[in-house]
Amino acid sequence: MSSPPDAVWNELRRRLWWEYGLLAAWFPVIFFFGWLPQHAGISEVVAIGLAMLWILPMFLADRRLYAFPCPSCGRRFLRRGQAWPRSCAHCGLKAWAPLAPTSVE
Ligand SMILES: [Zn+2]
């Protein structure tokens, strides 16, 4: 069975969406939990605790993005602190470069 070559890059795109989607949503989350104590009668400590829970999925999305394996060399594609994939940190494969179809058993 073969998988389409774009499937690899689609997975990277998906991981980027999670990473930056959760990060972008962080700002409304902070605003909402800042607004909540005055309008819903919960304590600020509880509101801050709930807002901090948002960090867990952000952390997991970050780990998953940076664990993305290079389709060429199999090592981590992104370097730590690299905000956007341009090329593999190890073999130099360009991000989004066309790939040959691969066999999947
Ligand atoms: Zn590589």
C-alpha cells in the first residue's frame, strides 16, 4: 500500500495549526478568565487555575510539532526555538518539497 507523498506535509501542517491555533486562542482565554471573577462570582484563584489549564494542550501541541520526523532522514525536522519550518535541521530537506510516494506496510 502506498501513501500519497503530501500526507507527510499535511501532518506537519496539522501540527502547525494546533500549535499556532492554541497559541492564538490563548489571548481570548486569558481575557475570558480575567472577566469571569467579576461577572460569574468565582474567585480569581480558580479563574487563574482554569486559565492555566490551557497551557497543557499548548505544551502537548508544542511537543508534537517539534517531534515531527523529517521524511528524508527521520530525525527531528525542526530545531528547538525554530518558529516555522523552512528546511530540516539535519539534512536540509526543504519544507513542502515534493516527495516520492512511499510504501507503507
Ligand atoms: Zn532531515
